Amino acid sequence: MPRLKNLINSKDRKTSCVMTSQTIAYKIPLGDEQEKLGHFVEIVLEDGFMIVRYATKKEVPEFRKETMEPFVVTFD
């Protein structure tokens, strides 16, 4: 399967990390991708990196609306 094209490859973001005795919180600023950020997919730990994946939102086509004349079903 061919690789998907990179649309954004931002390496200059200022991330932060706060660790307490019970939690670790990472703050990553969002940019242009915020409007396309969909549902959470997975987190993978790989070679000292945490890779967080989200799906992208898809454009949903508008449904076609049809109008019909009302009708009556009878069982005579």
C-alpha cells in the first residue's frame, strides 16, 4: 500500500510536559489541523517516541431530498 502524502509536517511547535506522582500531561498546540481533527485512533510507543493518531474528518455529502405526493393504502 502506498504511503499517504504529508499535508502538514510541523517540527517547530512548543510542546510542554507536566508530570506528577500520578499523571503525565502533554500539551501540544494545534494549528491548521484543528478543523480536520477527528476521532482518536491509537497511541503507539516506538523508539522513545509517543505517536498519537487521530482520524481526519471527512466531508459528508448532503442527502438528496425528494418530495412525493401523499398516498393511501387500502385493503378492500
